[in-house]
Amino acid sequence: MAGAKLWLLLLLAGAFAGPAAALWPWPQYIQTSDWHYTISPHSFQFKYHVRSAAQSGCSVLDEAFQRYRDLLFGAESWQRPALTGEQHTSEKDSLVILVVTPGCDQLPSLESVENYTLTINNEQCFLLSETVWGALRGLETFSQLVWRSPEGTFFINKTEIEDFPRFPHRGLLLDTSRHYLPLHSILDTLDVMAYNKFNVFHWHLVDDSSFPYESFTFPELTRKGSYNPATHIYTAQDVKEVIEYARLRGIRVLAEFDTPGHTLSWGRGVSGLLTPCYSGSQPSGTFGPVNPILNSTYEFMNTFFLEVNSVFPDFYLHLGGDEVDFACWKSNPDVQAFMKKKGFGNDFKQLESFYIQTLLDIVSAYGKGYVVWQEVFDNKVKVLPDTIIQVWREEVPVSYLKELALITEAGFRALLSAPWYLNRISYGPDWEDFYRVDPLSFEGGPEQKALVIGGEACMWGEYVDSTNLVPRLWPRAGAVAERLWSNKVVTDPDFAFKRLAHFRCELLR
Amino acid sequence: MEPRALRPPRLPGLLAALALLLAAQGPRASAARGPALWPLPLSVQTAPRVLHLSPDAFHIANDPLSQAGASCTLLQEAFRRYQNYIFGGPVLKHLPAKSRVKADVQQLLVSVVLDSECEMYPSITSDESYSLVVKEPVAFLKANRVWGVLRGLETFSQLVYQDTYGTYTVNESTITDSPRFPHRGILIDTARHFLPVKSILKTLDAMAFNKFNVLHWHIVDDQSFPYQSTTFPELSNKGSYSKSHVYTPNEVRSVIEYARLRGIRIIPEFDSPGHTQSWGKGQENLLTPCYGGHQPEISGPINPTLNTTYSFLCKLFKEISWVFPDQFIHLGGDEVEFECWESNPNIQKFMKQKGFGTDFRQLESFYMQKLLNIISTLKKGSIVWQEVFDNHVKLQQGTVVQVWKEEMYTNDLSAVTAAGFPVILSAPWYLDRISYGQDWRIYYAVEPLDFSGTQEQKKLVLGGEACLWGEYVDSTNLSPRLWPRASAIGERLWSGKEVRSLDDAYKRLTAHRCRMVRRGIAAEPLFTGYCDNVLK
């Protein structure tokens, strides 16, 4: 690693020779020179190498070629340049793509390989990758390398890049319950995620405030639980569109159905699901978390998650499990009786564990893996060894780094979100704080570090809807994206500032 | 300054009435049902009786008795705008359409009582009062001047709501209204980031929805000089971010006219002697060369010791005085760094010669006084940031002081008004400073007259301004950062002192922000919830 560091620092010094070096996130290995080639928008094309496992007809790449063509040169048609008779030896008229492993119709997964190498020199203009997902990352990098002179000529510098992500799970959470986000907002976000090499869209679909997911097994959930069942919902078609749109950009859709807390909106459409709260000996008319003592609850969950399992193809589901408020359970005499019967005493964490364990059994029976918020681990719920624990609390019960140490010490995989709550805004360049975090700076052995599979930037929706989502997300989430993709030694905030400022302007374009 | 109208304490009853109206909608009703007035008028009497309106059987027109006729394009344009705002709501398809809505209110007749001022520019003394009577079959809006009509049209448009069937509905009501403060401003900063004209016009639209009447245009600063001067074209040629990041004379004129049509004044700020780095690029020898540093090229504030400085300022401000029709020009005068002046031997000599000793505030005062004199010979009034007052510059009577320093701003208000100067408050309303949560509540809770001083002193408070400085703001985030946070200040400056209930404000503001979204303003949410409509 020391050698790599030295090389990198040398590169950083010369990186701003031309506009070409404004890459985001910064690649693992890059060598670039001032020598550059012209690119003619008229004749330039993306081509499959004859030995590529992916060939014309590969939807992921065919569509990506079209997208990046438009991004690079706009949708306009370019005139053939006047023939001057003079041969442009320094012109690049194509980028040749070679994908080693076949597979264009699958979905990206946690295990997807995103490595690629990009070679632009006198002899070739060549993108080599193990999979189509790597090719997508390489195309993005290629598009960031192309620059334009004030006269309008397109150029690319002689460059050699070998790149791969530091972490396999690089996520962004959107919350469509506190405020509904129109479909186009989600799709636009997926576009920008791809520009930042994010690869997981964590979709916090439902919560206390509303239930916009249109369930076909329990249509009342949406009819009664959404803000407006005609306009503020995601139909099955919408969900399919999001998943496919994400797939074409190498992005997984990790759906979250958070229980047993954060479920007020569920209660409107499914009577008997939530715990009735009591004041004294009388029901108060308000409801708490999902009622964990009834068989009907688990029958409902069984059916509901069967549907979720079929709608969301990713291997993982997010089951939530955060912030369960015990006050309502405590107030309810039936719950109290159940606690006594089970021998839980006054420890409501055991009741929570009971619920979560039953739910996890249901979901794992469908052959799914799951992600849960850290409370599930903190409350010592027995979970399968391959459970992924997402750390979101900054200080409590312990600092997030300590929490990562504890989770990985127990042998679980971990995702970090605690320092990356983008909904929390403050005056000034707070992206620097997000950028400075190093997810592996906790005490633990290399096996423990290997269990940190990545992180997520979270944009909770209490104060966010489509009016302010974009400027609140970008470029702040970009800081997290680079932290999760680039080498650990890429930490210079000044160098980052220059590239990020440039990248922001590119996003606007 | 116009004396402010006395307000009888009628408001508690009104609040109760509004609360009942809102409560009657039920807990799951969207915020858009029922009228939500923002800012709350002086007096509202609303009857339970509801009247219906139909888009094809309603129009706004001049009353035959009005002093303003069809030739008053300001009103004609406003009528058309408000027709669209009133009926621009979503078509609620999922609910059974009522068969043919009977149009109870078919007309809003508008009458200007005194000379209309239709062709004039609004000013600090413009009369914005109006009264509104909504009844069957004709509603009446009456005002002394066109400015009051504009405010009244906005109020009328806010009274109309869609019931659960999507029918446009209005309650029988009587409203009389006038602003508490005559100066209700928004500051935008087009120097730290350039704002396209489109963004400025959008901001003017939203200002009108909130009854703001002053756009304080902080047009140039250290970072860039986007104002294209006809006298000194090099200022923007060399001082703007790029050739396309400028405001041409035509664009400035169109901003001023767009604002006038909405009853909004444009007050330009050309801040000096500090905050002028960008001026130096296009005007040689204007800035003070700094000495002693390792970088000889550094310059500081405007050089106050040269005659050429003042002849330049004279010409520049002469141009500004006729480009911008408002009676006032903002001269800045904030945050002057003395280090550079201190380092310069010629300035030191000048100080000695003038007998200023080492008190550079006296030098600053010397500069400001000369500048203020230039402005008064141009027959304009001046507004300055509070440092000019704090540093004891001799100010002419009527010079307006803007208080921006947050620590102890109430003391500053006392001091400025005790010295007899009119004052504008901004200190608690720096909207560029963002934080997590509902900071609008903090802006709303401010009471501008809550400082120690006599009645005479309180009368010197002209109003306030919400300031959105541009270090972290450009057209990508301007609207959601400004709205609805600035709306809280809009109501504080328009409505009665007693209108302070945060709960009631929350309900009305939630609905008001959805209304702004419906009218095309990307106003951000106050908290969890939804609007019937999404931003187009």
C-alpha cells in the first residue's frame, strides 16, 4: 500500500495539468499525461470488442452507450467535419469495450465485480472489465475524462486507469414516507447515483407518516395508509420501473419495510395489526408498534413478505427494527400478560427480540438475506450469522466506531451510516465532515475490517421533498461516494474541493 | 413615512374562527382545504356561508367607479395573473365530479379610490391598504392606490380553496388590511453566485405571494461584478465571473419593471469601500495597494485618499441613480478591513495630514461622508449597514441604517433610533445560515419593536429584511432555501404584533407553502406531510 500511496501523491501534484483530471470518485490507480487526443462527436462510437462476452443486444451496455453519448455530446446531431485531406493521427474514433464474463440480464448483487481498466494511448482506446457492471463504472470514468476546449473541440488525455471499489456496498437512502417523492425524482436520483458510482438504492418505502407502496395482497394498506391513494403511491409498475432503471445503471434496490416500530400508517389499512395503547385501564384510542403477541400478526407478515419477496428481486431485504417505543406495549394489559407467560419479566427488549426473531424466520424461509438497523444487534436479538447490521447512531449506546468494532467482533457484517445523515444540515461546507470519515478507523483485526461491507448516505424525509431533494443531496452525497469507492489514502480536502466543485458543475450540465 | 394604522385587537376571535374552520376539515384532510391566509390580514370576518366559483364564470374587472381604467396595464396584468393562480389547482379526478357547479360569485370588482399611481414606481410611502368584501354575486376590492389592489388580489386568491370535490369555494367574508411596516424586504446576493434573471423573477413572484415589497439587490461584491455599467463597461467586462454572467441594462430594466408590476421596489446595493475586490479588475487605481506582504499585487478597500476615486464614484452613482428609479440606494459600508490602509505609506501620510492619528475609522468616515454627499447631490436617499453609524460617520437626516449584527441587535436598534435615524432590521433574519429543523419558528418569534426606546423611536423602525447571502446559494438551491422560511418574516412584518401563535402559523404556513408549490415555487416542506399537487 505504501507504494501505491507514493504514486498517488505524485499524481495528485500533477493532476491539474488539464481539465481532464477532475474525476469523481478518484480511481484506485491512474496515470495521465498532458498528451491528448481529439474526439469527433460525429464519428465517435462505443464498440464491443470481438472477444467481448457482451455484444450488441446487451441491454445494460447498449443503453449505457446511448446515455453516455448524449451526456458527452448532447442529443444534437453533429456535422461531419469538412475533409481537409489532412489525416488526424491523434484522433480517437471509438472506445472498445471488452467484458470478460457473460451476463447482461441479471441484477447486480453484493458480490458483483465492478473492476475495470481503461487504457487511452497511441495504440488503443480500450475499456476492459470482468462484468457489465464494471463496464458501466468504466464508461462513467471515461465520460469524466473527456473535456472540451473553449473552441468546442472534445479531447481526452493519454490515460491509464485501473480501478475497483474499496467497498462493495455504496448506498443512498431515500425516504418516501415522510414525504412522497414523485417517480421522476427517484429516477433522477438514480442517474446521479450512477455518476457517483453508488450501487445501492436503499428505499425506505413506508413509515409512520404514510404507506405509498401499493400492495396487491393488502390493497387497503395503500388505500388507507397513503397520503393520497390516487396520486401519492407507487404502483407495481412504478416499482418495476425503478428496479429496471436502477439495474441498467448497476444499482441494486434494497427495499425497507421497517417494523415493529415506525408502522402507524400500516395500522390504518390492517385492523388489529398495531398494539392498542392504554391509559390506565382503558384503551386510549392511539396505537403503538406492531402487536407482537398475536398469531394474526405473523400470518399477516407471512403473506405480506411473500409479496415483498416476489416484488423486490434483490437477495437482501431491509427489515428495519429501529427505535421501538416500549411505552405503548407497557401500557397494554394483554401484552403484559403475554410477557409474564413467556417469562420476559419487565424486559421489553426480549419482547422485541421475540418479534424480530419470528419475522427473520419468516423472511429467511423465503430464501432472503436481510439488513437490520443496529438496535436489533444492540438488543441481542438472535440473528443468522450472515445478517448485515446497519450502524446509524453516532454516540449512543457507544460511538459508531466502537459499535462497528462490536458488530464485527461478533462476526456480523456491518454497514456504516451514522456520520452520513445528509438530512441534518448546517451552515458551511459540511461535505468535508462526511469526507473525513474513515469507516475502518476502529480498533479491530483485519478479519473484522473485512466485515465492513460499506456504507450509506441517508436522506431522511422529515424536511425533504421534491422541492429541495436535489440540492440537499448533491454534491454532499458525493463526498460519501468517494469515501466508499476510492482508496483510503485519498483524503486531501483541497484536492477533493477542486474536483468536487468541477463535478458539481458537470452535474448541472 | 406614513403613520401606521391603529389596530383594534380583533384578532383572537378571528384566530378562533380560523382554527374552527381548519378543525372542521378532519385530521386526514390535506392542508389545502379551507382558506389559509398568509400573512394574516389586519381584520378578517369570515362567515360560515360558502360560495362557489367556476373558472369559466368568474372574472376580475375594474369597477366603473375606479380611478384606474383599462389603460392601467399594471392592473390588467395582475387580473390575468390572479385568474390563473385562483384556478390553477389540481383537478381531483378520483372524486366524483359534481354536476355543474353553480357560480355564486361571478365577479371581483376592483376599485381604486384616489389617483391610481398606475404608472409610478412603488416607494416607502406607498399606500398598500385595501378592503375586500366577498359576497354573492359580486365581490368588491377597494384600495386607495394600485398597490393596495395588488395586495388585495393576493388575499382574495388565498381565500379561494378547493373543497373535497375539487370545487372552488370561498367563504363570505370582509377583510380590511394594511401592513404593519412599510419596508418588507428580501436581500439576494448576485455576486457570490450569479443568479440568472429567471431566478430573480421567480423570487419576485414569490415575494408578491408573501406581500414583500422590497428586493434588496446586493448586486456586486468581492467575488464578481455582474452589473453591466454603460459608463464603465470594463467593470463587468473584467469583474464578472464570465461574459455570460452579467446583467445587461435591458435585463436590469426588465427586473425593475417586473417588480413594479408586483408592487415591489428594487433597491440596488453597491457596497463600498470594502467588499470591492471585483471593482479593481476593471478600474485601475481604485483599490488601495497593500504593502509589506510577500505578494505585492494584493489590494484592499477602495483608496479613499485620491481625487480620482471620488470622480469615479460620482459618475458611477450618477448612472446608478437613473438606472434604478427607487428613491434609495444602498451604499453598503460594512466590514471594512483596515490592515491594508494601515500598510500603505501614502495613506499613512494622508492620515497625518488630516489629523486622523491612527484612527482608521475616521478615514472610513471621511470616505463615507464624501460618498453620502455625492448621493444627496443626486437627490437620492441612502441606506447603509450599521457599521457606518457605529463608527460615528456624520449622517444626514433621513439616512437609513440597516442593523445586521446579531449580538445585541436590540441595543443597536435603540442606539440608532435614539440618534433619530430610520432603521431596517436584518440581524435575526440571515436565511443563509441554515440548521436542522424548523428554524422558521425562530424568525417568526422575533418582535422588531422589542427594544428599549420611546414611541418616537419605535416609529423609526421602517421594517426589516430577510437576507439570503450567496456564499452557498445559487439557482440550484435558492428557492427551497428562501421559501417558506422567508414567509415567516413576511408575516412578522405585515401582520399585527399580536399575531404570534406558532401553532396557528404552522397550519397556515403549511397550506401556504403548498400554494406556493402549486404556483411554481420550489418551497420546501415545514415538516412531514404532503401537498395535493407536486411541483411542476
